[in-house]
Amino acid sequence: MDIIKKFVVFELNNVMGSERHKALELVEFKGFVSNSFDTEEDAIEALVKDKKTFEGYLIIRQIYID
């Protein structure tokens, strides 16, 4: 059994202007950068390089079991 751990970045957005209700949207990076990172630090570095510094983000671990 193979277990692969990756980190994915989501952006927190308000739903229909509501401060109480949030939605998660997958972040798209410029160029050929995939939103699948080996470490949280790699994900943070990609956000900084892409100048995505003024939003609320969540970095979530995804686990693939094969």
C-alpha cells in the first residue's frame, strides 16, 4: 500500500458578502505551478512568490492511499 501526503492551498472567500459564511476555493498559481506541495513551507513559498499575501488561506494536507 502506497501513501502519498501532499499539501493543497485553498482561499477563504465570503459567500455573497456575508462575514459569517465562508467558502473554500482552490488557489490557482501563475505559470506552471501545481497546487500540490510536498511540505507546508513549499506551499507558503509559492504563495509569496505569486504575491498572494493579502488574503486568507488554508493549507490542507491531502492523503492519497493506493
